[in-house]
Amino acid sequence: MNALHLAGPAAGRAREGLTAVFFGGVVPASAQEETLAEEIGRAMAQAGYQLMHGGYNGLMEAAARGAAGQGATVTAVTLIGKHDEWGET
């Protein structure tokens, strides 16, 4: 059974204020899709949202990069049993 793992400075405050949740699949994305995800992350941060995301690479990483670049708090949610398969957060 997999358990959830929260990582990042907002792990204890993930439900405070405005939180946008961005989860994507572990499927390679195109460069255009990653650019769009990063733009979405920036827009959410500019609108005052913190970001909770799936904690892995691809679209989730791009959205987190965009949000963090605007100073938003980013929290990663991963499955402990999947770190070897999907990579560390």
C-alpha cells in the first residue's frame, strides 16, 4: 500500500489560504506543454494561490517552477512506494 508524503515548507499549512492543486501523469510532455504548465504555475501564484502538486517531473515540475519563481509556497505530494520508479521529489 502506498502512503502519501508531503514535502516542502508548506507541508504543515497545505490547507491554509488559497491552494491550487496541479497533478499530471507520469508521461513525458512536449516542450510546449511544459511551457504552458509553467505559465499556469506563474499565473496561479500571481493570483495569490500556493501550489500543491504531484512532486515529480514533467508538467507537475514545470507548474511548480512557475509558481515558485513568483514566490508562491509549493508543496509536493508523492507516494512513498513510488520514489524508486518515478524519482525523488
